[in-house]
Amino acid sequence: MTQHPATHVVEAQCASCGTTFITRSTATAFFVDVCSGCHPAYTGVERSVATGGRIDRFNQRRALAATA
């Protein structure tokens, strides 16, 4: 009886930029959200988000409520 699961060489793909890389995993294939090729901490480039977040939407509702 073995104590460790079998690992396979698999190709992982980044969901953000589409970069693929080879790694070992117990899964047959998988996707990662952010890789070292597109993560701001590794690239030094900060991306701006086009859509507002929850805080921006809250502040907009608050501003509308204050004028009403």
C-alpha cells in the first residue's frame, strides 16, 4: 500500500493571460487564476479595474441618498 497519491506531469493554464506552464500534480489538468507572468507583484505593473467595486457602488448610493 502506498502512502502518497500518484503525480502526473500536467500543463496548467492561467485564466487571466492564457500562459501555459508544465508542473506536477495529482490532477490531470487545471487552471490558475493568476500566474507569475501577469501578477502585479511579479511584473511591477498595476492593472486598473474598469468596473467599480463594492466600495465604489456603496459610495455612489450614499451620495445619492444624501442629495435626496
